[in-house]
Amino acid sequence: MLPIQRNLTRSFYVLLSLPATAMGFALSVQISALSWILTTQYGLDIHDVGLVWAAGPIAGILGQVIIGVVSDKTWFWGGRRRPYILIGGVLASLMLLALPSIDVISGSLGLEGILGVALIVALTLDLAINVSFNPTRSIIADVTPEGVERTRGYTWMQTISGSFGVMAYAIGAIWNNYVLIYAGVVLVIVFSVIPPLFVKEPEELGEPDEAEAGGGWWEILISIRPLWGFLLYDIYALTLRLAHIEVDNYYAEVLCGLLTLWLVGSTLLKKEVSGGVGTDHVGFQKVLAAHSFSWIGVQTMFIYTLAYVQQKMPALSDVDAGRVISISFLVLNAVAAILPAFVLEPITERIGRVRTHMFCVAIMAFGYAGITLFGHTAMTLYLLMAVCGVGWAAIVSLPFAIMSQKVEQSRMGLYMGLFNLSVVLPQLLASLAVGLAVSRADDKSLIFTICAVSLAVSSLAWSLVREGENTTRPPPASSH
């Protein structure tokens, strides 16, 4: 074990953050370039772009849960999480390399359209990112004790990852998205392959509680009860989309929406078990419920900002519109990179992680509302994206620390994968339901109205989540 790991120095937190940074950079490239390249280079309409983006959440549903369960129980190549970080990093690099050549790949396969190839590349890229994302986050909980140190691990993860995310959008803004893609290929392979070799993982994470032992698919389904409405709608909408069936009414949307509100509301009103860990997993379910609404708004922003910019700033060329989006996301991520370790962590020590997160999400809701009302120029959009960056800083750092203290340490990979469902199921809804609404809306301000409402609901939900107490500490990595 390196001395920096034994002493939990700042340099160790930086090293520990690099694999997550690699996956975050790959995701930044995807966010910045995927919609742009599919629309401008390959001519897909906004509804087809939404379908391509739907491939990612599907990969997340499968990838993170399965890899989480498997990595909890396996050990090879000198680690529990290391092998999956290495595999996912290499695969993500290859798929990034494929993005600018989707038409070439389609032509070489003798296919007339490129939508199918675009779906395969996007699905594989997001599967690779998800294969690695779960282990890169779980390993932080594995090698840091619960409390201030773990919060520091996740806030430093976001500070380092966010800083490179800023670099990603800067590259896209200063040069172009093609340069960004090729830079991503190099950075992802380096940061995902080298740093994990220098982190010593504990071979044992402790025995699970008797109530937690065993389990199965039914127990997993009960654990994600607040997300059932999202899951049912995603299955329904994806089936219709793939079968090319168009429905003129919104009965399914209304029913699934009411079901979701009932499931989320009933969960948030339950009393949590002391300490946050129990057989009913109420604390974990509350985190899922609150976090899910954040990602409806966030994913809507990432996918459809291009449509908003094209309508509100019609004088921009395709290249200039892409540059405006890159700068917008650069500003968003610059704020998100600075705040976690230097601002949010000190605040959490004073008022707690949950309250800090709740206030940050509320600020993001106000930022989105501002874009709806005033974001009709590039400069105004940049300023309001800076406001939204406060919430983004919290969303990608604090919920991991909050969630990790509400579940059993020995099954962290499983619960990190289940926690990811509160991201990918809302993402899929944004790709399908929101995509349909945006394509039919004359005024694309609807995009950021949806974002604002979603974040406001999320903030309200977080106000009903209990600030957790310290739970089981992981064994020291030096024990083996």
C-alpha cells in the first residue's frame, strides 16, 4: 500500500478520483458531441436523437447493477473493482473513436441507414462507461471510512472529474467537437488503466447482515419501489418507439405519472430506521425517490439544449450553435468543479449533507426557470448555466456519500448499481416522453420549464430525507 493511501492524503484522493474522471470525461464528450454530430453530420431529427440517447440508460440499467453485484463477489487481477475499470476504460476509448466514423462503419457493413449503427455505438459506449462508473464510485467507499473522509472522497472525485469536464467543453468551444473526441480517446485510456494499479483494495468488506444476506430479484425490485412508475413507462414507451407505433392520447403518461407521484410520496412520508440501515431500506428508497427527479431535468437539458438554442438563436450556424452549447456546459461544469471540495464539503460539516444538497438543487431549479424566461442570448444562457452549476456540483457528488451510509458496506457494488437506476430510468423517460413532447412543442422553452419543475420537486423530496448517522466502517486495506 502506498503511504498516501495509508495516510489518506490529498494526493491519494486525487489518484482515487482519476478513474471516475476518465468515465466523466467520456460522458462529457458524449454529452457535448453526440447530439451535435448526429444532427449536423448524419442528419437525424430530434426524435431519432432522443432514441439514440435512450440506448445509454438501457445500458446503465443492465451494466451498473450486474457489474455491481459481480464486483462485490469476485476478485481477480489484484482487485474487486479494478478489472471492470480497466475493461470499461478500453472499450469506452474504442467507442469514442468510432463516433466520427458511424457512416463509414455503416457503409462497410452494407447498411443503408445509420440509425442502427448509431444505436449500437451509443449503446456500447454507454455500456462501457457504466461498466466502469459503478466500480470507480464503489472503490471510494471501499477504501475510505464512513464520515468526513468518505464525503471528502466523493467531493474530491467531483472536483477532479469536474475540472477535466471543464477542459472537455473548453476543447469543444475553442477548437471543435472532433478534436474533443480524439482528446477523449487518449485521456480515457490513460486515466482508466494506470491509476487503479496503484490503489490497494481490501479483499474482504465484512459479512452482510443476516437480513441483508441472500436476497434476490424480488428483494431488488422492492428496494427500487419508488422507481416502478418510471420503469413501467420506459418499457411501454420504448416498446411503442421500437415498434413504430404512434399513440395520439396521453393516457399512459398520466397513469404512470400518478403512479410515480403516489409511490414517491408514500416513500418520502415513511419513517427511516435509526442509522439509515434496515431491512425495509426506507432511507435508501428515499434517496432514490429524491434523486430521480433531479435527473429528469438534468438529462432533458443535456439532450435538448441544441433544439432550444437553434430556435431562440436562429442566426447561429450549426458550428456556432455547437460552440454555444459547449461553452454553456463548460460554465456549468466549471462551477461544479470548484464547489464540491472547496465550498460544499465545509458547508456539509456545518448543516449536513442532505440539507446542503437540498438547497443546491433548489438553486438549480431557479437557474432553469431563469433560462426559460430570459435565456434567449448566448451571454444570458452562460450566466444562468453558472447558477445551475451550483446544483450540478451537488448532484454529482453528495448523493453518493448520502447513499453509501444507508446500505450495507459488503454490498456496496449492488446498491451503487441500484442507486444508478434513479439516474438511468429518469434519463430514459427524458429520452422518450420528453423527446416526444419537445418534438411536438412549438415553443422549445418547454425544455427548461420541464427542467425547472423537475428540480423543484427533487428539492422538496430531499427535504424529507433524514441526515444519516455513521454506519459500518470498511476494514482497512492493509489487512491483506
